[in-house]
Amino acid sequence: MINCNIKLRPRASAGMIYSELSGPQTPITWEEAGVLIGMASLPGNSPSWRLQWLAMMKEAVANKGSAKRTSGEQR
């Protein structure tokens, strides 16, 4: 898990620009990830790509890191 708090993120410099997803990391187990993703929800009017993303994350956690792709789906 990454703490994306802007106050904890490394400062960008002329030679390095850090992502918004930069910050202190804390390892978690798949069981802990399951609890966290189980609490995740999106409003019913969310764009379909967000709903698909959440479904993929839930599947990845359920499969302990391996998201299954349906036939015909591209990487």
C-alpha cells in the first residue's frame, strides 16, 4: 500500500519528477488486501471504466495477484 499524502511524497527536482503515487510503502497480505477491497465501492453512476477497474482489482485480490482475462481481451 502506498501513502500518497503530498506531504510525505518525495520532492520533484530538475532531474526527477515523482508520480502522485510516490510515497512511503507498507506491505500488506492478500488477506488484508481482501478486507480493504471488500470495503471499496463506487456510486452507481460511475463511468463503466471505473466499475471495470474495481471489478478487476477485486478479482486480482481474490486470485492473490493474478487477474484472469476473458478470451479476446487485449493487454
